[in-house]
Amino acid sequence: MPPTFANGKICYIEIPATDVARSADFYHRAFGWNIRRRTDGSTAFDDGVGEVSGTWVLGRPPGSAPGLMIYIMVDSVEATLEAIVANGGEIAQPIGVDAPEIAARFRDPAGNVLGLYQQGA
């Protein structure tokens, strides 16, 4: 099914990386993102539901301090934090700080800080 095309939709993200292959592997293993090669040879991704795509870029500093925060929706924040740590990421903010929301923040292998969000029951 093709992604939703609509005015105002967030559709593309460029994520700073120090090693594109390492970052691609991290997001594939931690979130199940589809990793693909473009015709120009660069590495791209599609999120877990095929609605947002993007790439990793070299030569940009990581988003290491919360400013604009991107949150990734997951089935279980707790299980995803375990996958993040197992694949080279770090916990930047544990579950519970944003209570009653089920959320946390993590640092990817390049140092970018992103959030996790779990829909409540």
C-alpha cells in the first residue's frame, strides 16, 4: 500500500550519522525499518508502516540535545529500550518521566536523541 500523500504530512527525515551502515543496521534491528539502496547508491529507509522515509547524512552534528523531538511509536517502550541497548544505543530518559504518557528517549549510535511513544491501553 502506498504512503498517504497529503498537504502538511511529515514525509521525510534526514538523520545525522557517523557511520551510515551502522545507523541503518541499528534502526532496522531496533524498529524493523526497511533499509534500501537508492539508484544513486545511497542508503535510505522506510519506517515500520511505510509512511515516512529518509536517509542518513554524514557531516552533520547529531541532534544530541532535545530541541525538535521526533518520537517513534512502538508497541512496547520497555521492549524497544531493550532492543536499543542490545544494538548499540543508550537510554537518554527512562520510562516514567513523562507520566502518564508511556514514553522514553534514547540516543542512537551517532548520538541523536529521539523519543519512543507507546499508545496507552
